[in-house]
Amino acid sequence: MAYSIKSLILSLSLAGIVLLAGCSGSPSSTAPPAAPTPAQTPSQPTSGQNPAPGTLPNRIDVIYFHVNQRCVTCLCFEQQVNHVIEAYFGDAINSGKLTYRVLNLQKAENTAIARKYGAVGSQLFINTVVKGVDHIEDIQDIWNWNCRNNKPGFDLKVRSVI
């Protein structure tokens, strides 16, 4: 009996840690395996073509990663980033100068890109691709921009980093 109670307590403790880590403001120490240095990783073309090195389009890739279990702040991040992209960057999206994706870290098809970016939880990344080279920036300050209580201020900060 004591063994099963200990197992139950351990299981509940681990579940609580996983839930807290999924919506924490700072990445956990259980990051995915190391990826190449993001600032020097050659970018992959998004159109399915294979242009010669140096001919890849210069662009900005905006990616918001999340996990299945999300807190109200994480949901606010996604909602407001979507709003900023739609309201202010439609022309850049249409021209290919900007790409935007929302990706669930817990889906197998997103594993490779999560590793490339070093994503471990709810995070916003801005990747400036210049001559086929990624310059990935993890926007950790998003946690300090008060998304839930100051949406206009949050939107302005998101616009400025993009």
C-alpha cells in the first residue's frame, strides 16, 4: 500500500511540474537536444524550391510556439500576436517578406523546427533571414509586456520587435 501511495504522489508531482513548465516565463532545463547555433544556421526555403546558396529571399519569420496546456497569458500572447500580424503586416505577408506561424511543440511534425529554434515552451521568436542565414531571436521580454492588462502597449512592443 505504501508503495502505491508513493507512486501516486510522485506521479502527481511530476504532472504538476510538467503543467507549470508548459506555461512558465522562462524555459525549463529540459530543453530539446542541442541544435546548430541559430544565428548561423542556413535557412530552408519555404516554397519547396531549392535555390542556390545566397539566392534565398531575405525575410522575417515570426513563430509563436506553445504547448497543449496553456494559461490565459499564453493564450493572450497568441491572440495579440495574431492581431498585430493581421492589422499591420498583411502586405509583408503577401509579398513574402514576412512569414508567420503558430506551432504546437507537442506535435511530432514540429519537432525539427522546435529544435532549430531551441523552443521549450510558450515563446515568440523573430528570425531575420539574410542571404540564407538565420538570425534567430528569442523574445523573452514578451513575458514583461503585460499582455492581459495592456493590450495596446503589448501590441506596440510586438510591432517594434518585428
